[in-house]
Amino acid sequence: MSVIVVLIGASLIVAAGFLSAFIWAVKSGQYDDRYTPSVRILFDNKEENK
């Protein structure tokens, strides 16, 4: 029975680690992608000679 308590405690520590990593990634701008690569190809940034 004590093994279950240890496993639950370990899983809570791992889950807290993943949650803190996710919050850090959001705050540091890892998910700030205004145009995804699939949409970015549709925009032509090159100027053509007229």
C-alpha cells in the first residue's frame, strides 16, 4: 500500500514539473507564431520589377 503513495507522490512531482515547463514556455514566447509555416508560404514578400 505504501508503494501507491510513493507512486502518486512521484507522479505529482513529474506533473508539476511539466506544468512549470509549459508555463515557462508560454511566458517566454515559445507559442507566439503569428503565421504558421503553411500560411507563410502564401505571402509573397519579394517585390517584382515593373
